[in-house]
Amino acid sequence: MAHILIVDDDVLTQQLIYEVITAAGHTCDKACDGAEAVEQVRKKKYDLLVIDWMMPRMSGPQAVAAIRANPKFKDLKIIMCTSMSVTKDVDAAFRAGANDYVLKPINLELLVVKVHKALGLPPPAEPA
């Protein structure tokens, strides 16, 4: 079981991601923007960060860059959620330090597969 931080300014999206990831057996905390995410990552140990791109105060890429600036968090796995599928935007997510990304609207099954992959876990079992 992994400890995951979900960061999204849209409460409904945040809750949906929370429910799917906890149903997959992981524990989760939530943050509403990039600045709050940076603060939480500094206070608690997380195995994975699932973070939105566009948020107030501090965007996902800004938060990821701030987190990656500290060598202590070099092994933290990060999945960026974005509605921007333009190659330059996807490249920007990776340059900021994301390990993977999912496009919005989020395919929740794909997100869980990517969460498990990022954590080095086997893919989740198919529902019966």
C-alpha cells in the first residue's frame, strides 16, 4: 500500500481520484493547489504525487519543479494530470520532473494502471 498525495483545485475531480485510488488499496491525502502540495510534501512522506496542471497560486509544473529542486524528493514518483495534449505541453510536464501524465477527462482505469506502474506494482486485477 502506497501513500499518495492528490492535488487538484477541482473538488469533484479530486474526490473522484481519491475514491478510485483508495479503492485500489492506497492511502491518500489531498491538496487544493501547487503551493499546498509543496508544503505537504515537505511535511510528510509520499510515494506518489498525482497533480493537476492548471491551478491557482501555483501550477502543477511550478509545484513539481519546486519539489524536484530538493534532492530529498528525487525518488518521489509524479503523475501530471492535464487537458493539454499538445506535445510541447507534455514535454514541459516531463521537463518539470513528472514521471508520467494522464489526459483529462481522466480515464480512471488508466490512472490506476499508471499509479501501479509508477509504484513498481503489478497491474490491478481486472474486475470480475
